[in-house]
Amino acid sequence: MRLLQPINALRSALIDPARRERSVLLALAAYTLLWALYGTITKSSQGLSPDMTELVAWSRDLSFGYFKHPPLAAWLVRAWFSLLPVAEWSYYLLAMLMPALTLWIVWQGSADYLDVEKRLAGLALLTLVPFFNFHALKYNVNTVLMPVWAATSFWFLRSYRTRSTLYAALAGIGAAACMLGKYWSVFLIAGLIVAALVDRRRLDYMRSPAPYVTILAGALALSPHVVWLVHNHFAPFGYAVAIHGAKPLAATVVGAIGYLIGSFGYVAVPVIIVLAVARPAAATIADIIWPATVKRRLAAGAFWAPLLLPAIAGLASGTEITSLWSMPAWSLLPVLLLSSPAVKWRDIDTCRVLAAVVALPLVMLIASPVIAIIAQRNGANPTSAQAELLATEIEREWRGLTDQPLRFVGGDADLAYGVATYAADRPRAITDMPQPSMPELAQSGVVFVCFAEDSGCDRAVLQNFPQLQQLRATQIELRRDFLGIAGKPRRYTIRIMARQR
């Protein structure tokens, strides 16, 4: 097995007590860089997703909340791009930090349940779940939940077992951070409550200060956002109901079934590997699903409840849900799969899994230029692919009229987000953000951009800003080529209100 010798050396470094913490950090750093590079190359013909440019636009207007979602994802973008330039490579690096941080938290938390061989195997197995690489490259409110759900689960389990005031406070702060990431996190909080209540030690836990410290810390951390919600009439809840709520019963049933099947489909590879290696008997499978020991059963409850409650809630509320939203719910999967004493795991099994884990990003990195070319041939979405070209053209038009920096851009939301992201002046998008006053707009000027065929967008602009009717609308056609392969052409309407030189 000469081919496995480098992998065996890697395994030795990752389990050696003197080297393993440093080695795990280095391995996760390499993992982050490889997948960020893969994303940068693969998506080089496509541009940044509107989900990502939207968060850049939100980050220009720091707030305790936004029309669609809570603010954590935008806060992190603001902090990140205060250190690094706004560029595709840096954004994919930020995106990959979310699963990498999650994996490090999993490594720390699994020490309470697994020996070092199984800890390493569990960490490696999670990297075979698409949420931790392919899907994570699209930074959004779902990827941000991954590390905060993992940390909150870890801190809650520690606080429940130890009654530690520190871990109790951290669990509360973590729960608040989860809610500041996405309101979907209510299922984590409810799930952890369920796990606590079904545990036989619940009365001892309730008599300790731990749950009340958790509640107090969480309430204090979340209170500024609650004030914002009240002041803004709970706008994100209305948006969520309008988009996902009030669905027919058939749609919610299909959605709940699809959520469960799809969610487990995402983790099929590590589950199949564990079953193939351990070849568990029926009793062992039962012990994996719902453990016999109190300590492991609490962790199982903290895994199952947040994962299954959304399906129940979706059916009860008439809300359609999707399996992609289970992205943050898998940090306890290694504990569930491997903590049973009846599951035997050898060092050669770890080496084989590590070989697959090392090979996957390297193979994908080699394939990334081909994937980028295929995406271009299939026709990249012009909204994303042409955003940088559109920003350059708008700035050229703007500079021809005024010496002032471009401060505001509106019109079609996705187009405005793209221009705000790529424009050198870092303008604010004013689509679903707090609107500047008319005197401020008249003083600073503004650009509106719509797809040329979207008469509704242009009509809405003119209704809100009738003075623009006196100004000529400019129409441009853009096409983003890639490695000599022509992209899809798209026409845009640009209206500029600016103080003349």
C-alpha cells in the first residue's frame, strides 16, 4: 500500500497528541484555500451570484435588520471587505471559511464523544457532504448558519452536562447569533429545548442556573434586533410568509417529504461509508439512531429534533420547505454515526477516507477550467456574468456627466446589487434599502438600471422619480466572452440623474 503512505503520514500527524491541533488547523486551511481556488476558477465565467452581491449591498448600510433577513451575513461581509478587496477570489475565500470553521468546531465538540481515530474519521466524512464545499461556495444566510449552529449545539451540550455558567452564556449568545443569521434557527432552539426535555436529567438541569443564564444571555444579545423588528413592523416575517407561506396542502406535503429525502440524500455518502465499514447489526443501527446511554442520547436528541421539526412545522403552517435549508443541521452527524461502541473503526479505514477527502478537491481543481468553459457554453446568467461589465459602463457614463463619486444605484434589484458590488465608488443600492431623501438624491445624483425589455422596472423608476422623464435614457448592449467563447448578449436601460460639471 505504497500509495497510502503519504495519507498514513497525514493521519499520524492528525492524531498525534503533540501535533494534532496544529495539524487539523493546517489541514483546514489547505481545505479552505483549495476549494476557494476551485470556486474562483470554476465561476470565473459566471460572476458572483445575486445572493452574494445582495449581501455586499446590504453591508453598505449597516443595520440591525433588513427587509428579507436578519443582519449577521451582511455584518460579516462588511467586516471581511474592510480587510480585503471586494473581489471574487476574496468572496469565495470568505464563503469557504464558513464550513472550515464549522469543521473545526465539530473537531472540538466530538472530543466529548469519540476517540481520536473516530474524531478524525468523522471530520473527514463531513467534507464529503456537498454542503461543506460545493454549496458553501455561494455565501448566503444558509452558509452563515453552519458555524453558529455547530457552536451553539456544542456549547449547549457542554452546559447541559456540566451546568457551567460560561457554556450556558455562550449557548445563549450562540442562539442569538443563529437567529441573527436566519429565522430558520428557531428550529435549532426548539430542537435543543426538546432534547433537554426528553433527557432524564432535565429536572437537575432546570434546577441549575444554566438554562436561565442561557435565556438571559440570548435575550440580551438579540434585543437590538427585536427592537428593529418592532420598529419596522416585522417586515422580514411578512416577506417570508409571502414567498414561502400559505401553500396548498399537497405542496406542503410534497415539500416536507422532499425536505426529508433531500436532506438525507445530501449526507448519503458518509452514511453509506460508515455502514459499509462497520457492517452494523440491527441492534447497532438502533443504537446509532437512538443511543442506549444518557450522554449519547442527549446528543442524538440535539441532532434529530432540529432536523425533523421543520417538516412538522411546514405541514402545520402550510409552508413549503426545501432540503437545502438543512445545511447547518449536520454538525453532530459524526457523533451520531460513530459514537456507538459497537461501531468498529480501524486506522486503515481512516486512511481510505482521508485518501478520498484529499483527492476530491484536487480532482475538482484540475477540472475547474473545464467546468468554467462548460458553464460559458451553456450560457451563463447575464445578471451575474455581466455585472462587472455593467458597472464599468455605468461608471463611464457617470464620469462623462459629473466629477462626483457615484453614491446611489437603483432600478432592478439584482442589477443594482451587482453594480454596487463591482463599482469602484462602492455606491449604495436603494432597491429594498432605506431610501435617501429627495434633497440628498438631488445633491448626490443617482443611476437607475433596468433590463431593456423590462418596461415595468423602467416605469416604476419614472413614477418614483418623474424628473427623470426629462432626461434621455441610454440603452446599451453587453456581452461577456470567456476564452474566446461568446456569451449571451443583453440590453440594459440606464437613466442618470447627476449634477453637471
